[in-house]
Amino acid sequence: MMFEPVPAYRPSFFRVKFASADWERRACAALRRAVFCTEQGIFAACDRDAADDHAIPICALSTLGGDPDAVVGTVRIHEAPGEPGTWWGSRLAVARDFRRVGALGAGLIRVAVSSAHARGCTRFLAHVQSGNAAMFQALHWRSLGETALHGRPHHLMQADLAHYPPMRDPEHGLVTLLRSRPALAA
């Protein structure tokens, strides 16, 4: 008797929200280390910097039975010191196994920009690795120029706030559904 292998569990939806619980914040930091230190080698052992002292971490949570299961994506936002209304997004990271699942990056970006917009943001900026610039452009961002950052090519990009209405309740967040994939032909 032959048995079909059981497919790995894939959550059907994700919740993108401010990382408010301690475990969510720790998991965001661990994911950033995994992506920016271990995988990409941009930083030696830790990617923390002065922005973390006042930044708001945002997380994408996978769900199990409707309850949060794990942090599978993160980004942080903060208002530029001495520049009221200018906000920055940085350290956007999605776990390797979830990069092709749903629209996690886009959901993280939407919550980041829309929640900053609700807090008085009049200009939202990010340094985006050049390989990701096209995705940001598709999400209504424009490049303000190219630069090198941490030894890698980046674009300084600005979000078009007209496409990001203010999100006044980022604790509730945004639900992103798993994209269906076409069945493989036999």
C-alpha cells in the first residue's frame, strides 16, 4: 500500500500588526539577525542601531487555528529625529520559507506606511536594496536616487502617501490571505 506524503502545514492567513507582545518583539529581532547577519552577511553579529531605541516594530504573524503561531516577517518604522513628519521604514525581512507565500512584504509595507501616516507622517522614506526596488515601485514608491549602504547598492525611495490611507488601529492590523497557486499538471 502506497501512502501520499503529507504536505507541510501552510497557514491560510497572516496577521500584520505592531509587535506588542514581548515574544513578538524578540522574534522580530531574531528574524532580523537571521536575514541580515546570517543569510545576507550585512552585519557581523547584530543589526541593532540607534533607530531601535525609538522605532516601532511591526510583525507578520502566521496563524494556527486562528491564533498567532510565529513571526514570519518584520519591519520597523520611526520618525526622523528633529524632522517632524518625516518617517523612515527599515529592516524589512521575511523568513526564507515564507518569501513566496501570500503578500507578506506588501502587507508589512502597507501597515508601516499607513500607520505612520496616521501619526502625522508627511514623507515616508526607506533605503531599499536595489534588488527590491521594482517591488516598491509597484507599490507606489519612487526612487530618489541610488546610493551604497552597508557596502551594497540601495535606492533611497519615497512612498506616495495617497496610496496609503491612515491606519489608526495597527494593533488590529491587516489580514493577508494565502495566495492560491495553480495546480501542477500531471
